[in-house]
Amino acid sequence: MADLNALTSSAYSQALEVIASVEPRIAEATRKELADQRSSLKLIASENYASPAVLLTMGTWFSDKYAEGTIGHRFYAGCQNVDTVESLAAEHARELFGAEYAYAQPHSGIDANLVAFWSILAHRVEGPWLEKAGSKNVNELTDADWESLRHELGNQRLLGMSLDAGGHLTHGFRPNISGKMFHQQQYGTDPETGLLDYAKVAAKAREFKPLILVAGYSAYPRRVDFAKMREIADEVGATLMVDMAHFAGLVAGKVFTGDEDPVPHAHVVTTTTHKSLRGPRGGMVLATEEYAASVDRGCPMVLGGPLSHVMAAKAVALAEARQPSFQTYAQQVADNAKSLAEGFLKRDARLVTGGTDNHLVLLDVSGFGLTGRQAESALLDAGVVTNRNSIPADPNGAWYTSGIRLGTPALTTRGFGRDEFDHVAELVVHVLQNTQPGTTKAGGPSKASYALGDGVADKVKDASAEMLDKHPLYPGLELS
Ligand SMILES: *Cc1c(COP(=O)(O)O)cnc(C)c1O
């Protein structure tokens, strides 16, 4: 077999030459991005490094093809190869996740959620409404009937996890469309333990009677019992939608099984493909047979033409995730998160929920006298890339915050193990202990400015470089 490293190196070197012949600054930025990603300690919990095969798949003429519609039923001619691509992506997704139906078209996680919302509305509200009215087609309704149906569609209830407990913007947060198109209420976590309290979720669901119960999160460092969530949904007649955008890799890698696997329990599951799943930037919807037909109408209901080049890359990434090595990777992601959490705890740092059992930890930086914004900036100065994140009942609000979210998927892809993640915790604590909060012009405490101690950034960068050099990103990939 050909040397894949050599092939990849020449493929990218030549591609960059072609790009440089048109706009050299883009070729230059692309080279620089690789260098930056190689030299920083990437702890952003939602990021990863897709394989060269996945990345190369995105750069083709599939981008040039319009293919609105569904497999074998397109609004454009000449879609036979897109059909092959989309069928393979869907087949790999069904096999990998054990799903009855998979829809590979959504362009992103947010788009996947919009498809899911409107599919549920179509199946549970529009369908029954049309049946009652003795009509099959919204185009045949009188204006008055149409107004009445629009009113029904626009007055449904959604219950999701609140943003400051770790939920996502698209789970009913008011500034997001999900918080405007639904009457929304939110469930939180226990103020003492930071953990989900299923009895409280159930009580809220009984009182609010949502059409859709959303489970899933972006910043909750624990597993969720989806069997319990389904029981709650069934009791109140809600559709259970699980957004596994963050932890799809742990589901694919069989780290989350049984009650922790959302696929056998949810009616509809949405995901991104670029986070722990390690595929191209995009989204996907899985569904039971019952919801399949309405999800399949995602285009043109919500989406325009699918990104066929990205669907092709989804198929490649899903094929990778079906290899046994992906299960080893996913288990290592979880083991590394444990080691990172233990590394913080033994250095007296406080973690929301006191630890983790997934791929991320949420560090409360208030004990260091800092806001999340100050901590994020000081860490970045030292080459440690994280993001600030609010913590439950955050006194600093959603902009400055009191937390830092750190995840293990990306560095685990590079080959970092438990010892290295303990060292990462040590470096992060070292930066935060040596960061002083700044003052405003008026002399009061600032939530943004800070001063990092002399020499700290260089020391941490040197220590990181040693680990990063031992675990190169895309080993063997050399650009000429
Ligand atoms: C990241 C994320 C999304 C959004 O994904 P995009 O691809 O950025 O649109 C949706 N839901 C959850 C839970 C996420 O973590």
C-alpha cells in the first residue's frame, strides 16, 4: 500500500500551490492555521481534529452540485452520485448508532435541531390538524384555515435544559429562535450538587406539559439517564428529542451504552458531526420509523441544497467511527477527562459537580479570584486554548462568566494520555494562580483585564511544547 503520509503531504502541498496561484493570502492563512493548531494545547470541548481522509473528501466537485430533495427523489437532474454519497452516509450512521433512520443533510448542529423541531411539529401538530380538517395539503387550505394552523404551530411548548446548567442555546434560550418559536421553560440542575434532578424535571414536565422534551447539553460534565428522560416524556405525552452534539463520539464509541445511549430511548436524536465524533463540520438527525418521513422532508421544509461534499466526508468519518480503534479512542477520551478532573481536584481547584464522567470538565475559576473571561485570556497568552463558560447561578453572567470549560477529544486524537492530562491540569492551575485580576480606569475591580506573572506564559508554553512535540498533529504531514 502507498505511504499515506507521503500521499497526504504531496496532496496538500500541491493543493496549496493551486490555491496560491489565485489568492496567495488564503494559502498562507491555511498554512498558518495548521502551524497554530499544531503548536497550541487545544482544550476546547467542542473541537477535534478530523483525519486527512475526511478533510480531503470535503475539497471536491461535489460542492458544485445541487441536490435538493431526498435520496432517489431530487428536484435536480444528475444526482446519481450524490445519491450514492448520501445513502452511504445514512447507512453508516444507522449501523453505527443502531438507528432506524438517519438524515445526513443538516449543515450544522443548529440546522439539525431546526429540522428536528419542524419534523416534530409536522408529525404531531400539522398532520393531525390536516387530518381533522379532511385535507392533505397545506396549499389547499383557505386563508382562514391556514391562519388557524399557523396559530397551532406557533403555540407549542418546549422544555429544555437551561443554558447556565449546561444546555445549548437551541434548547429554548430566548435570544435563539427556539426560545421565540416555542413557549419555553427550562429545567436546571441541583444548586448544591450541580447534578440533574430527574424528579424535578418530571415535576416541571407534569406542570408544563411540553410537546417536546429536549435532553442533551454542551457544558454538563456528567452522563444523562435517557431511559428516565423517556419515561418522563411518555408520562406527559411529549416527544423526547436528544441533542447529542457534544457527546456523539462517546455514543459511537460505546462508552455510553444502555440507559446512557440516547438512540434506543429518544424519538429523535440530533448531532453535530465535528465534535467528539471527529468528522467534518456538519449535522445529522437520527429518528425512529415513526418520525422518519417527516425528518426526511427537512429539505425543503428547513434546509436548502445539501452540502454533498460534506455528506461525503460524513460517510468517510462514520466509516472511521465504525472501526474498533474508534472505541479505544472514545474510552481514552473519557479516561483522560477523569485524569484532568483528578488533576484539578488534587490541586484544590473547584469543579462543577465535583468531577466528570464524560469528555469535559467545568472549572469554577472564582476561587482564583478571576472571571472566566480573565482566565480564558490568561490561558490563551500561555498557549492553552479553552473557552469561558457560565456556571450554575453564575454571578458574572453569560458574557464574563465564572467558569472555564475544558474537553479532551482533540488532544486525545493527538495521542495524549492520562499522565499528560494530569500535567495539563497542573499547567492550567499554574497560570490561574499567577494571574491577577486588573482594575477599571475608575479604580474598581475589572471583569476583563488581568496581569499574568512574568515568565509564566513562556514556562507553560515550553512545557506544552514538550508534550505537543511528543504527539504531533497529523504525524508525517509535511508541507513543502
Ligand atoms: C455545538 C452544539 C450545537 C450547534 O452546533 P453548530 O454546528 O455549531 O450549529 C447544537 N447543540 C449542542 C448541544 C451543541 O453542543
